[in-house]
Amino acid sequence: MHFPSTPLTQSTITLVLLFDHILFTHNSFVAHNIKSLEKKSEAHFNICFFELLLLYYAELRNSLS
């Protein structure tokens, strides 16, 4: 999946840094909550949305490199 290029505004950089903090500082907490959500079938949409958000984050992160 490819996202259109995003201009690197200050808010984009802030968003990437926030995701860095959440994923690398609290990764076990995030993983635990995803596993909890997976047990509930009604949470499927939330998991898909979160995975899409992570893909978008990865694209933004790559654009900063």
C-alpha cells in the first residue's frame, strides 16, 4: 500500500515522534491491548483502523529518513 507523499510540516514530525514514543516506550502495553481487542469480534474494525494507522505512520517515518 502506498500513501501520497505528505509535506513534512511540524505537526507531521510531532505525530511521528509521538508514535515513536508510544511504540518504542510502551510497545508491550500496546501489544497487550491489541491482543485484548482481538478477543472481541466487534473490535475488528478498530484493529483494522489501528493497523492502517500504523502503515501510515511507517510511511511518514520513512519520509523522515
